[in-house]
Amino acid sequence: MAHSARRDSPELPDFSVLKRLARDQLIYLLEQLPGKKDLFIEADLMSPLDRIANVSTLKQHEVDKLYKVEYKPVVSTSDQLCFLIRPRIQTVKWVYVVNADKAAGKFKRYKIIFTPQKFYACETVLEEQGIFGDVSTDEWAFYLLPLDEDIINLELPEFFRDNFLEGDQRWVRTGGSALHLFHSIYGPFSKVYGIGRCSKMVYESWREQVKEGEQKARQAEVGTVFLIDRDVDFVTPLCSQVVYEGLVDDIFRIKCGCVEFGPDVTSSDKSIKVMLNSQDKVFNEIRNEHFSNVFGFLSQKARNLQTAYDKRRGMDIKQMKTFVSEELKGLKQEHRLLSLHIGASESMMKKKTKQDFQELLKTEHSLLEGFEIRECISFIEEHINRQVSYLKLCPLSLYFFTGLLPKDYRSLKAQYLQSYGVDHLLTFANLKQLGLLVEQQPGETLTVMESKMGKLVNDKTAGKLTDAFSSLAKKSNFRALSRRLSLVPKSDEEYDLRVPRDMAYIFSGAYIPLSCKLIEQVLERDGWTVYNGINHLFQLAILTMSFIASDAQRIILVMFLGGCTFSEISALRFLGRERGYKFIVLTTAITNSARLIEAMLDNHV
Amino acid sequence: MMKSKADEEDYWNSSKFKAFTFDDEDDEFTKKQEVEPQLPHRVFPASCFLFPAGISWSVRETASSLREQSFPKIDTTPSLPKNSSGYSLSSLFKGKEGEREMMDCAAVSLEKFRSLQEKLLLLDEAVGVHDGNVITAVLIYLKKSLSKEVLFRELESRQTALRHFIHYLTESKEQRLLLELYRALGRTEDEALLQYKEHLRITDENKRRDFLKSCVSLPFSPEDAGHVQDHYTLLERQIIIEATDRQAETGGKVEIFQKFPRRASILNMPLITTLYYCCFYHYAETEGTYSSPANIRQTFRIAEKQYFVTALAARAKLKAWHDVDALFTSRNWLGFTRKKSPLSFSRVADILSKNNAPVQVLQEYVGLVDDVELRVALAQKYKCHFIVISTYRDLKDRQLLLGYRGKVERGSEEERKIDELLSNPQIRWKN
């Protein structure tokens, strides 16, 4: 199972610097408000904050009490309040709500620290509420959170919805700044490729920021960079994950590199939180493996462990002493991790058997191949009828995405609304807006429609429309594309999951993630023409090129705008091992099918 | 849905999809510059004129302390000017020096932009630099300084700005203005959906019902109008059912509510949950009542399969095996009964087994599974021995039957049955 990496694989840069940088900035900001203060932290900033500064660090800088922002009245006796929040209008409005002190004639000091940056719209709220100036604001430029030796997270899940659904480009500059920070520490980059519209904007924003600052000549630690838009590939995040780490994420939800295993895993009455990263030796060996291999591996591991324990039999006192002081601790640690992952595997197995996982996978694969569509529809229907959690209904979206007949669409939509509530009309509208739901227009080819529409609108919007049409083309042509790029390997051959031959192993040999395939193609052909037509389809472009050849060339940064899945990370790791690259994934968030669908929900106040 | 081969080739070869280059003609940014000749100078970076760029001054301190540990400089912000008054539009386009001065957000007041042309130019430039924060900032200013009619009209042809504006209004919950905007743009379906969404805020069920009623006449597509009508009708009934059942439950006279106390109110539940609830508590009611499953099925045009799945799940939960039996029994014109199901019998068995149905009930349905292999597999899974035995007999497979003998209990009825079959001279075994 331990894949032998190519010997010439380069070393990854050290990212702990990023944590230190973020922590020092935060401390500096806290010191701007001298004296004791209470700190209110936005709920989704708790875990990221925890990764870089613990409570005692905060206490050292005179943070008295810590609160979670809960949109409730505040009971704080401190005369200095500090709010550490995301730049969201809703949160800023809440800050005003707590600010009843002013009316009561109490004098307190307030400070809002926006992270990673402030937005004008938020300050407008303060202005409108008449407290602009009473509340000081600041920015904590905490962009890059290293989650593992090859994963850096922006922890901005809203990037996806804001950018791709709402069409709000507020995070473009954030993306540029994140890249800028990375570049200033690990650059200079020699090549930057962009895949997608947002990528290009982020690139431009970054270049703008580079112009503003200066760059010292230094040894590059990263050579090639990919920027890739999530909407280039919706199919991959919609598929059920079957690689260990992805599966754990699908079932238990990994949050900021940490997962909570419940009593069913720990076989005790307690839940425990576990960090999942390369430090966990057992996890590190199975994270990229197809789930079907994991049990075999773990039981082998358990047997080895037993043998190691057994060694102490027949030892004399002295040997025993060395054993206890040198080996036992390591063995115990391994033992603990092993039983944890065995517990997790069993629990996942149980859950998946209950959910007819096999059938679900079969349906997904059929949809990807475009075979047995009737069976797929009836499978989906049955799930809707039984009110299986709609988050597990990703084959439905997958089906929507790969194109469906109006008749089927209407019927499935009606049944969906009956099962999950009519307010999901809003979800459907969102899916449509995002382009995840593609209703086939019978008898009309794109070009006909395009010229028809083109006549109806004035020139200014025409460019925009062409954009929309090319993305429509991209989506309804998933199958054509899939054939072009051979994303679905031929099904008549047996696929040995233990010895993967390509990235398709992450989906049981049924599908190569489009995002990763594009990256592979670009690397293979060194950029230019991947395939005629495809470059345009994905707005694939070489954005920067210099001809510095260095070792860093083989260290590749892939920045996912809108999130990436653990499966994609596993696929890239595989690609890296095969070709002697090292990939670093920089993503706005870790995503999966449930998170993607959740981002589309609107049926709440 | 597959496109024909020819279509597909056309698509790939069409000149529309030429290779993309960085300096693509139809790029928004370059297009914007076409309007520029009216201006004295070139594009100014809109991202610069409102706010300090990215990492703020405070970071500089941190960064410089880190630099001692051989850190690269990450600060990007040049020092801000002290003096910051009296900018004209043209000074905004002055180039490098001007840009620097524009960084201070307090410094440049947008109030300087008075004419519509200037305002729109400002907006277009903001869009040109792809900074949503700046686009929204300009929009907030335009919202304050332009009449709705003019603003809406100008936004119509500026899609990127329009989407920012819509998002801003959504986030700041300016419902009314957003509705007006949709109306002005003729986006009637968006208008309808937005109005419909309001029902989520109404907690009082009677008010919510009345609100939903008013939503029915909104300009939805005919299809969606039907769904909204259903939503209203459903809530109306749920209110009636809830009132009656709550009373029945507290009255303590109705057995089923005593035996299975309701865990939650039925208000605002989806239709299928409601149907399940009614199949659970009101199964035998005649079609005349609002809570009768038959009535619900008819009113909401529930598909046969959907109805069966739900009724089956509810009755199985109650272990009302007789009802389950009746659900699938149909009589032909001669009066013979047979089992019929809109969903596969394997699925029926699955649902039953998940509700802990006894083997006697299960085997009835497992036995009806057409596919022999699947039938045997299910029968083994659910321990329906007699089904396995009779299937092997039908297959005339003596070996399998013999093998199965080892799996049933010693001295059980199943064993006796197997022995009886094995010794039956009339069966012509194939092996």
C-alpha cells in the first residue's frame, strides 16, 4: 500500500511560517486595544483560529472572556469588546444590536476585526446605524491556513455561492491577496495557468498587487501554478466519494482538518475529536486508498502490531526495560490510531450498507456513462419517494447536470417537492441559475438559439450571453467532453483498485475527475493546445510564463476557486507520485456533494 | 440525452469555439475600454481609490518584525497621503500619483461624481477591475444618489453590476426595493419567487396560510403556480388536522394517540410526511375527511408508487400486517385475488424487513420476486427458508437443496420439508 514515490520527487516547502505570520498579526491587532477585553468570535472562525492560536495565547494578550457570536444579546461586563468576524452584513448588524450601551449612556470601546478583509458594505451598515467611528474596525489578513503538509485552506466556503451563484466578485481580490501572500513567501512562480473566468480575474488582481509591492529576488519554492474555477467541473464534487479520506468527509464531515468520531466509532460512550493529517501515521497510509483496500490493510497492520507486542515474551529484564522505554509508546500510539480507524471503517461500512451504497454508486456510474438512464431515474424516484435525505440525492443533481428530458424533469421536480417541501422551489431556481440543472431544449441546437437570442438583445449584453451560452454548451456537452478527454475508462476491462493505473481509481475506476484531468493534460502538453476547442471551453489560458528552469518547477500549486474535494486531492497526489511532481492544494474550502447542495439551499429565513 | 455524432463534431469544429487567448477580444475588460476615448486619461484602478489595498498598515509592523527572520516583505500598501481634498474626476485619472492618493477611502469622496455619465463610468471601471467590494461600494453610492428609475434602467444593460446589486439588496434584506427592481426588469418569476420566499419569515400558521394563498396569483410559471397552490392547500389542511388531532390526543380517548403519542406537530411538514402521518393515524377514514389518506392522494395527485411506498412504510411501522396485505391484494373480475405492486417486490420486502416484519409476512413478498437469483438471495438474507426450498425445488436442483439442508435447524419443519422433497419420486431432479 505504501506507494513507492519516484525518487526525484521534490520536497514540499514548510508552511508553518504561515501560521506564525497569521498569529503575529492577530496579536498585533489585539494589542491595538490595550487592557482587558472580551473577544467575540464568529462561529466558523473558531476552528481556524484554534489552529493558529490557543486560548492561552489569547489570554496572554489580555483577552478576558471568549464568546461565540450567536446573534443573541450580549452579557459582557467588560468595558472593551472586540469582535472577530467575517465581513458579513448580518454579523455587523448584530454588532449594532448589542450596542445598546450607547443608549444607556455607558462608555465602552468596541473594535471589529474583519478577516480576511473588510468590505465597504459592512462599514456602510455601521454608518447607517450611526455608530461609524464609535466602533473601530481593522483587518486581520488571515488568508492561508495550512491544514496539512500539502493542503492550504482559505476556509471561505461562501466563496462558492457568492461567486458562482450570486455573481458577486467580492472574493476575487481576496483570492488575489491569498495568492500574493503565497507568492511573496514561496515564489516567484515561473508559470501560471488559469482555467475558468474567475481564475483570470484572481490572476489579474494578484498581478495588480504584485505591481503595488516589491518582490525580492529569492529562491523559488514553487514553480508552476494552476488556478481553477469550481464551475469548470461540477461533476466531480457531486459524486459519492470512495477514497478513505473523502468517505470520512462524506460521512463524518471533516472540519478544518479535524473530525469528531461518535460513540459508534470509539465503541465507548464518548465522542472524540481527531486531527486527520499526515502526522497520523496510520491515516497517512490509508487516506488516499480506495475504501475496499482499507480493511485488508488495517488488519495486516493489526497483525504486525501483535507481532511487535509479542516480542516482549521471552525477554529478560534488561531487554524489557529497553522495550518499554523505546518501543512501547510508539506501539501504544499506533494501537490507538489503528483501533480508531478500524472503528471508523466499520461504522462507515454499516452506514453505507444501510443506504444501498452499492446501488447508489452503480447509478452514479451509469449516469456518468450515460447508460441505463431509465433505471437511474427509477432509482432516484424511489429515493425521493422514501424521503432519503436530500443531501444524499446527489445523483439527482448529477442527472440534472448531465441533461434531462423536460418530461422527466417535471415529474422528478414534482415528486421532489412533495417529499421535501414546496419551498425547495427556491433550491431549484438556484440550481438552474448556477447551471447545475440543465433542461434540454428539444430540437434546438445551441447556435440556432444563440442567434435568435442575439437578435433580441443589444450589443452590450450580447457578450455576456455568449458567455452564458458557452457555459451552457460546456454543461450539456458533458458526455461529448467526457469522450474527448476519456474521463470514463472503458468498462469492459477489469480495474484493479489495489494497483491503480490512473486517477480514475478514486471513483472505483469509473471516472477521472475532470479538474485533475485538465491539469494532467496541461502538464503533459506543456500548456498550449490541450485539445482543439477545449481551451476555449474552459477559458484555459497561460497567464504568465518565464523560462526559469528550476527544481521548483516540479512543485505545483493548484488553487481551487470555489472549493475542492478530498478525492481530487487524492487524485493529484496519485498523479504526483506517478510523474514525480509534488502538488500543493490551495483551496477556498474543502467541499463535497452535501456541501455543494447545501450551498444552494434557500429554504430558511 | 446524447447529441448525435454530427452535432457534436459541428460543435467542436465551429469557429465560435476558437482557442482562447489571454487577450481575447470579447473580454469584458477590453470591451470596457471602448468607452474610454471620452476620457482624458487611461483606465484607473478602481480597486485603489476606495480602500487601502489588501493587507493593511498594521500588517506591515508584523511583517517587518518577521523580516528579521528572513521573511519576504508582504506589505503592499504605500503610505497614505495626509492631504486629501479637492479631487476632480480628471484627477482620478492622473496616473500613478493620483492612484496612490485614491487609496484612502476617506479621502476620495464619491460625492464628486455628479453627472450620470461620471457615475456610470465609475461603475464600469469598478466592474472592469473585478473587485466586487468596489463594485458594491459604487452601487451603494449610486443607490443613494440616483433615482430608482434611472438606476434600474442603467443596470439592465450591466449584468455584472446588476448581480452585485441584487446580492447586496438580498443581504441587506431590502426586499421591497429588490421586488421593484425585478418588476422594472420584467423578471416576473424572480419577483414571484422572492415574494413567495417571504412566507418563511411568518411563524404564525394562519398568517402563513393566508400569505401563501396570496402567493398563488403571483406570476409564476404555470407549473410552479401549481406547486404553490399545493403548498397553500397543504398548509390549510395541516392546520385543520393539527387542531383536531391535538384535541384528540389531549382528550385521551383515541387509542392510537395514546399508544403512539405524536412526536411533533404536522404543521409545515412536506406533503409526503403528511401522507405518512395520515396513513399512520387516520388510515381507515373515509374519503370524506381531510385527513384520510385517500383524500390526500387524490387532492395532491400523488403518484401510485409514491402512495404505496408511504402507506406501506406507515402500516409496517404499526405492524398492521393485515393492512399491508390488503394494500397489495387486488381482485380480478372473476373474484380471484392476486398480489400487485407498483414497486418491485424486492423493495417491498426491504421496507418490511426494515420494520422488523416477521418471516411469515416477509416470505409472502419475497416469494413474488420474479428474478430467481434475487429471490433466493433475498430469501436467504431474510431467512425465508421455505422460499429457498421451494425455489430449489422449482429449479429441480437436488444438490442445492441438499446443501441447504445443512443450513436449517435440526428437526425443524424446514428440514422435514426438504427431506420430504428429496424423497419425492415424482420430482425429476436435474442433478
